Amino acid sequence: MATHAAKKLPETPSGFLSSQYFIYGLIVLFLLLYIFTGVWVFGLLIGACIVWVVVLEFAQGTAEHGLKDEIKETAIALLLALLVWFGASFVLHTSSPLNAIVSCSMLPHISRGDMVVLSGDRVQAALEEVSTLANISRAQVYESGAKVADVNGSIYSYCATRQDSALCQRFISSPEKFTERHGALTFAYEKCGIVLDKTHETVYGPCVSYLEVNGRQYYTNLSNDVVVYQPNAGEYYARVGDIIHRAYILLKDDEDGKTYFLTKGDNNPIFDIQVYDAASGQGNAPVEISRSKGRILVAVPYLGYFKLFISPAAIPTPEGCDRHYAKWDTTQ
């Protein structure tokens, strides 16, 4: 009677380098090194470890259950993840219930690497009506009440590449003398203290003090919602994807009947609509409320880094992560 050898399953990967505990240990180690040093290479290594874990899990599952069953289990896991995502989207009224913080523009209140949960139910901020928001990308600049310039974006953006000009030297040294008008909106400047985190030294530079609309002055209100929105194609911020900034004020445009909000990062010197890049000729428009993906309900520290680590372009630490405005030190 002939005998047949039992079919041999693929061997489960073994050895020190195939140990999941070893890989998880490396992820924790590289994460700590990345957080404390900011060296982007450690972020790339974490991304490689995450891919390594996925490949190892698939290989081990294939060895234990066969390729067909492993593909089936992977498909089921992906389906469950999609169901959870769309279920959360339905409950929270947003197409994007989770997002990761990439920049440092909301320091110290929200940090790079935080994972945020969003809700699309509302946006909380003061509401004002204006006759029109058309053509507010140009700024009429005033110094001590006298008009001195007409520029794109803002005097701050204008002086970013013209610091040696007499006008910009006066603006940098005495920003409190300057205001700028964008149609129905007036922005006032002041000299703000900026704390350098490594040395704890405080330096000073121009930043927006308040926004005036219909004769009323509005300052940063930390009870206003922090929102996530998608810039329009062709805007300067569209090159970096979703923007996560505080809703400073809601504006009802009587001309088109739509509601917009103006946004500003807590760690940024000017509003988003005041940003203008002379090299590309791009700025940012007020955000129509339909472009909002939601407001932040809660921020979970560090979890967002794992999304960053699988996107190499987001790993290098952006500008502004080594500083914050001194005024927030007394409002925490």
C-alpha cells in the first residue's frame, strides 16, 4: 500500500529579528528618540518597523493557516475597519472622524503628533454680518493712521522678504503703530513675546493683536472651536493638505448669503487669509463653512505620530516647533 507524505506547511518565520516583541520594542525606542531629538531618521525607522510588523504578521498568518485563509482574514479586518470608520463618520457627522496633527501651528494647546477626534455638528465662534467678503486678499496698510502701502496678503507677509526696506524696519520695530484693512475687516498689530523652548529665551516680533469688524474688536478666544478644513485648490495652504486651526470668527456675507469663518493658528503671527507667498503668487481665502471637516472634540497625545511615520513627507519637523507665544504661558 502506497503511503503519501503529509503536505508540509510553510515554516513560521523565526529568530530574533522576527520577534514581534523585538520590533515593538524598536518602535517604542525610536519613538522616544524622535520625540526628544526631533531627528527625522528615527521617524523613517519607525515607518520601516511598522511595515516590518505588517509583513511579519502576514507571513506568520500564512504559515499557520495558509495563504487563502490569511487573505480572507485580512479582507475581513479591513472591512471591519471600514465599518468602524463609516459608523464613526455617521455618528460624528463628518467624513473624517480622525486626523493627525502634522504642524506646530497650534502650540501649546495642540501638539504635533496628537491624534484628534472630530465632530461635524457645529462651529462655535462669534458671528458678524458684512456686506461682502469679495476682494479682501489685498491689504491697505496704515501707520499711525496714515496709509503707507497697498499689498497682497498683509504687511507681515510683504515684509517677510523685504526686511531691509525702511517701511518693514519700522513695522518690525513698532508693529503697534500699524493696522491694515481688508474690506470690512481691520487687523491691528502688536509686539509679541516668543519663547524659545530650548533656551527659554524670549524674543519679540510682530503679530496680530485683534480683529475689528463692524466697530467691535475680537481677540483670540480659547473657547472657540479648533476646526479642520480643506483649502481650495490653488490656495497657498492647499499644498500641505488639511489645515487644523482655531475658528476666530464667523462671517455672514450678505452679498452671496453664505457663512465663512476666519482661522488662525494659536502659534502663528497672522490669520490664514493674511498669508501670501510672493514667489508663487498664492494666498488663502476665507473658509466657507461647507469646507469644514469638523471641530476637535478631543486630542490624544502621540498617537498621531504613527500616521505621520507612514507618510515620509510629513516626518521632517516643520518650522515653529521649537517655540511658542509667551502670552499662552499665563492662560494655560
